Amino acid sequence: MRHFATVALLFAGLIHLLPLIGMAGPDRLSVLYGVSVSEPNLEILLRHRAVLFGLLGVFFLYAAFNRDLQAAALTAGTVSTAAFVGMAMLVGGYNPQLSKVVVADALCLVALIGGAVSLSFAKPAA
């Protein structure tokens, strides 16, 4: 059962590394999210988002192989991903590019919840 937590964190890590491409600038951000990044404030916020998601993705990948961190990583991932999916559902009206992000995050959320459940039933390491 514990291996499902590892797989869930690997999947979440890869999903969370994808936005790093946004660090390349406004053109990449526009492709990722389907929004025009024509003003510096939005560019700063979205590029910073890319960095934070990259850090979270690296943490998930590291935690996948460090049992002591798995519960914290699964918790952080579940809260972050649920917040995004929840906001998307509440606000609605997002474009096709963001729709892909919502679907990927919804799948990621299912994996993270499954990983957390499997971890709670796993026997402690010997």
C-alpha cells in the first residue's frame, strides 16, 4: 500500500514541475494559460507561481523516496491542489488552456488523496 503514496507523489511532482516553463517569459505563460500577459504585474505573479510550483514539485519528488516526508508532502499537495480545483469550479468560465490545467490538477488531487489514504493504512517501516 505504501508504494501507492510514492507513485502519487511522483505523479504530483511531475504535474507540478510543468509550470516551470512559465519562467521563460510572457510568451510561454500565454501558451500555458491562454491569457495575455501584457502587463508586468501579471507577469511577475505568474512567473513567481511557476517558481513556487517548481519548488513544490521538487519537494514531492524528494518526498516520494523519503518516507518521513510523505505525509507532509501529501498534505501540502492535497491542500494546494484542492484549493486550485475548488477555485476553478467556483469561478468557472475558464478558457480551454486553463481547462487542461484543471483536469490535470483534478487527476493529481485524486492521486494525492489515494496516496494519503494508502499511507494511513500502510504498516510502519521496520
